Amino acid sequence: MAIDTHVHIESEAKDNAAGDAAREYFKNAGVSYDRQALVDYYRSRNIGCVVFSVDERLTGRPQVPNEEVAALAAANSDIMIAFASVNPMRGAEAVAEADRLIRSGTIRGFKLHCPLMEFHANDRHAYAFYEVVEAAKLPVIFHTGHSGIGTGMPGGGGVRLKLGNPLDIDDVAVDFPNLPIIMAHPAFPWQDEAISVCLHKRQVYIDLSGWSPKYFAPNLIQYANSLLKHKMLFGSDYPMLTPDRWMADFEKIAIKDEVRPLILKENAMRLFGLG
């Protein structure tokens, strides 16, 4: 009944300060990080999902290996699509890993979180990585806007918000015109910039994860109902924000009846080549 384009597979190891702060920010009641619980949650609700774990060292939260994410998705292929995460700042090693993962045939895209990976999306050191992904015609999800990770911590936990500016991604869209791009989250405080990039670059989409719909800006709702109705995607940010909470609030905002199925499922079906 829907496709959630933004689901984190988190380590089941004991949480750390960044994770605790994120739970407080999202008012998370303590959703389990257990992988079988995640599978059961989505299957019981008849919701498909894109799953990944972020390759970053800033917060100290360990990445779940890409191979484990891919194996989980393969074992639950009726509801799961695996994305990998590779920090492009690892240089030739990152390019080789991306190429290996692509050749394995087990992943359907990549997830990048520039504020946690500590680079601008348009940093030329990342371009060799983008070349490999573009050649494979796979999409990349980029974090945009404010980060719930680090919010409320001293110095924001070292997270530099400027690295989530969607205008950096505009350069990537220009230089890699055949690279499908998903800008994750309402891009506060750069919502107008994100809308402009999505409107201007035909291969760019926006997923609506990481924010309860009750906080969506009026201009985001306006464009979701009109010029960008085919380029908006449902995403939650599980386990920090669950589909149950997201969808309950989505029901209460002024999205047209004919647009709701586009956002919840049909746009993702077309982007990922499903069905």
C-alpha cells in the first residue's frame, strides 16, 4: 500500500550519545533496532521499504555492513530494497567498493549523508564515485537540511549543517545528468532551494522523511500538490520516525486525494522500476 524510501538499519550494539540525542529530538518512544522486528513491522502493514546503514565515523555509531543490509533485503525481497552507503571521501577505496557492490547485483542504489560524512556533495573528490553510480543508472539518496543527529548536543555533535545545503546537490545534478537523485527530508532551512532544484532538474526527487507532515511548510505542500506531484516520495526515517506516526499526520494535511497515492507509492514505483 506504500513504499517507504528512507529506512535505517541500525547497529544493535549499545547506543551512544548521538543516538540518545536523536531519540530525544524525534520524541522516539523506543522503537526496537532488531532487524526481525523491522521486517515484521513493515510486512504487517503491507509497506515496502528502502533500507540502508550510513557509512560515517563522526558520531561513533557503527555502520551495519552493506553486505548484511543486502542479505536482509534479499531474504525479504517481497518488501525490501537494499541501498548501500559508501563515503566518497574514502577515494579510490570508495570507488572500488561501489563498483564491487554494483557488480554483485544485490543493491539498488546508494545513501549519502554529507553532514555526517563531512563533505560537500559537489566536492570534486566525490566525482569518481558518482561516475561509477551514474554508469550503473542507480539512484543516490542525499541527506538535505537540518540534521536530527547532533541536535541539542554540545557543538551539535560536530555536525556542520551547511553540508546539507541542497544547492550543493544542484551542481551534482548538472555534472551527472543521468544520475537519479533523491534529496532526503524537507530541507529546512533551505526548503525553497530544494524545491527549485527539484523543479529545475528532471532527475531530482524529494523524499519527505525525517519530519512529521504536520510541520511541512505551506510551500512544500503547494508544490507537492502541483508542479512536483510526480517527484515527491514517502519516507519515514525509521526507527527514529515511524510510518505509523508519519501517515497519521499525513492524513491531516491538505494533500489532494489524487496526489496521495503518487506520494505514497506510485512515484517510487516509477523511479525504482517496480511493477
